Amino acid sequence: MKTKIEKLHAHKNLKRNLSVPCLVEEILEREEGILTATGAVRSTTGKYTGRSPNDKFIVQDSETDNKVDWGPVNQPIDEASFDKLYHKVIDYLSEKNAIYEFNGFAGADEKYRLPIQVINEFAWHNLFARQLFIVPADEELKNHQSEFTVISAPHFQADPEVDGTNSETFIIISFKKRVVLIGGTEYAGEIKKSIFSVMNYLLPQQDIMSMHCSANVGQEGDVALFFGLSGTGKTTLSADPYRRLIGDDEHGWSPNGVFNIEGGCYAKCINLSQEKEPQIFDAIRFGSVLENVVLDDDSRLPDYDDTSLTENTRAAYPLENMDNIVTPSVAGHPNTIIFLTADASGTLPPISKLTKEQAMYHFLSGYTSKLAGTERGVTEPEATFSACFGAPFLPLAPSTYAKMLGEKIDSYNSNVFLINTGWTGGSYGVGRRMKLSYTRAMVHSALEGELNTVETTTDDVFGLEIPMHVPGVPDEVLVPKNAWDDEEGYYEAATSLAMKFHENFKKFDQASKEIREAGPVYKR
């Protein structure tokens, strides 16, 4: 494999570690994107505007055979198929007029960081990588020795009958050869998530919990984690003017505390406004990458409300574009852990405090409603269970990560809350999305400890403890059935969701009796 990568390094026009201005010039010259009125680059991704989970593979070999949790998420591909496809992609890129390389790190804690290189067919993908991963200092760059390589060739398409893939698209990780191979898709998120998957394999083997969560820290040094799938509010809720951002999506939890895996943010920007999300809105400036955002033809101003290309519009920008950040992106052990779900049934409480057993149950369940645009083919919210709120990116068994979380909750006495950022007053299509101002008020109260001793009521379907009062939130919003006009309709929807929880949890038969009994209770 080394010889083939050296072939790319010998490319007559390899452009390595270009600055942001130089990459922007390349993008505009090659007509890969256009400059917006804010100075960001806007590019489109064509056919695929979200991840392609059915086209993701891990090479099954002596390194991974007995470690990876094989199945529909972690699909195996044999070494021979990977090698043949790898050679084809290298030969393809070798014939391009120019290719781009970024050298950097995944992991802000120097003790645990992974040196990486990203080699791209597109200049705008290389800018994306530079903004999302950690950029080395000049001296670090001189001594940089990559330990994992991402090779991205969007215009190279596989032949499923010949190459052993499911379609023309492929995202393949070889842990033995330390290579990620991407082709057939222009969606930049595959680059970011492939390295997250790599870290989710490597870190637990160093006794570090890898997590699909955002994180921030308060003025007193109190750390908060926000778990949740795409579209549940991790980026939005962790961007708080009164707290410093550690990171918006991917973290490790080591014996020293929490550290960001990335160096940037990849924020959903559908319906983005300066009024509701000023920190994110203002972070999108020169050097940022807008993905599939519609622009006004004349002014080049972004129209964040336009979904004509996709609902999964994105903005990639470096952490330093935010005013309130932790530098470097490391902090202590979490005081508060928040699980975020966007429940389209409208029956989960807006906020509830979890026991440790409930925390383990809901972490393993990883329930949310998959939102439109996040993956190919998803056009409206669908109920989904994604173990540890990140199953698509977890090469190891969910129990590996859940066991670590339970141990850390015990060790550091972290308070855990479940917050529903989804629907209230009815299911999707009838009810309405929870107001962001209400959710922010709930988060604030949880982080400030205001809910630790407040009066609660037990939800009679899900068994969750619901605070009776939260400052800034109407009382009638807090108990879901009180927000519905149709009580029978509420119980029908709630019972249906509870049954889905129980059915999904059957696959975790190794969980303790206490954890299994921490799910919905069906009392009426």
C-alpha cells in the first residue's frame, strides 16, 4: 500500500497543505464552487446530498475479523476486492491534472491524537478537510508522519459486479492497511465520518470512550455533553454564548477528561438565522464551505430556508470562527450528560432526568426520528434506533461503548437528562416542533443544577421523571399528554413508540435485568 500512496506523492501536480486563500483560489479557478456574499465557498454535491450507509464497508482481515461487530452497519468486504479497487483509484487519481493533500490530526489531546493525511480529487473537499480536522503548527507539520490515509475520488465509480460493492459508491476502511477509500459520491461528510469511524475503533482499545456528541464548558469549569444523531440539535445547543465550545460532534473521554476529535464544525444550516443561532450564522465567513445551500443569483446571499437541493444543507467552518471556544479543545470530566432526540411521535417528554439504568437503556436504544436529507432516500422523519446515538460509525459492539459510559457515570457522578427537541401537541404533520427557546431554557436549567431537586411526575408510559416546573417553559408543555387535544390519540401514539422501544431492545439480551426494566412501563 505504501508504494501506491507514494505514487500519488510523486504526482506532477500534487498540491500539499495549501492555505485557505490558495484553496479558495483553486476552487474558483476550477469552477468547483462559487463565492458567497459572506466570503464562504458554496459547492453542490450532485446526486448524493447525504451519507450512503449501504455503501460503507470494513475490510475483513486478520486485524478486524474478531473485533468488528459485523452486520448491516459494518458490512464486510474481502482484502482482494479492496486491493483491486484501491489500485484502480490510485491509477485514476494519478492521471488527474492536479490532486490535493492535507496533513493534520484527529484528536485535540496530544497524547491520543491520530496523525492523518487526506488526499482529494477536489480542491473544495481538501478545504473541507482542512476546516474540519486539526491543522498542525508549522513545527508539527515538519515532523508529521501520517498513520491513517483518506483517499477521496468522487468521480471514480465502482462497478458492483466487478468490484464487490453495492453500487457505484463506496466508502471502505482497511484498518490493517490504514486506508479509507471513498468514491462515487461528492458528499463531503463521508470524509469526516470515515475518520470518526476510525477513531471509534482505535480509541476504545486505548480505554478511551469515543462519543458522537457535542461538548461545552461553563464559567466554573463544568463540562456538558450533548449526545444525539444528526438533526437533533447537538451543534445548535452546544453553541451557547455563556459557555465555551469544546466541539460540536465528535469527542473522546479519557482518564484526563474530554477532548474534541475535530478542529471544526459541520453544522446543519436549514432555516439558519442570525436571530436564532447567531454564533453559527456569524461563523460562516471566508474559508467556510457551504454545501448544497441555495444562493441568490445576483447578491450571492445564502437562502437558508430553500430546500430545493436538499434539507441536509451544511456549513463547514473551523472552530476559531466561533467567539466562545476552548483552546486547545480539551476539558475536564462531564458534570452533565444530555441525550437529544427529535421524537416525531410527539409523545416523549421535552425533558426528563434519568437514573443510571435509564441512561444505559436510552444510550443503547439511541432513539430519534431520522430527519429528511440526512441520508439518501429519507424524505420525512422516520422512527429509528441507533445504538449509542451513533451506530453508523461504531465498528465495535454497542456494549463496548455503553459499558464505558456506565463506568464513567459512576466514576464522575454525572447527571443525565433526556431532552426531546422534536414534536409536541401531536405527531409529525399534526403537532409542532418544540420551540428552540424552550429547549434552551431546559438545557440551561439542567446545566445549572436547577432540576436536581425540583418536583417531578412519573410519565405513565415511559416511566421517566418529568420536572413539573422549568423556568422559561410553560408547565403544560412539560407533560406531553397535556399538550395534546386528543388524549386517546396521545396514548395510541405513545404506546406504539413504547412497543418499538421494547422490540428494539430485544437485541441487547446481554444487558442486565435492571437496565432492561428501565424502559417504557405501559402504566395507564
